[in-house]
Amino acid sequence: ILLLDEPMAGMNVEEKQDMSRFILDVNDEFGTTIVLIEHDMSVVMDISDRIVVLDYGKKIGDGTPSEVRTNPDVISAYLGTSH
């Protein structure tokens, strides 16, 4: 298991792309399970097979990137709702 906590913090776009490729290569080459904590949602959606979303420590979403992207609880917590 490889645990990564905010590996993209402070990186520019090119560095994020390089790091994303490295993470995917490690997974492909070694079959390593990777737990990634990351706030850059484009990175998360691009490289993840499964996503778990927490809101103040409570799990509000779990599934594939497309399932999480359309989850109403995730949308409400991270994008807000109109009133």
C-alpha cells in the first residue's frame, strides 16, 4: 500500500501531470494499492478507479469518478446549492 497525502500541493500543471503519470506507473508496474488524499479534483477524477468523499469526517460519497461526480450529497457539500 502506498499512502499519499496531498502529493500535488504547490505544484504547477506540468508537475501535476508528471506526478500523476508516476502514480499511475507505480500502480501499473507493481500492482500497488494507492490511497491518495488530494484536494485537486481534476487530478482525483483523472487517476482514480474509486473515490471516497468525506465531509467533516463523514463519508458522503463512494464509487467511480462518474458516480461521485453526480452524487447530490457531494455536489451539495463541495459546490453548494442554490436557494
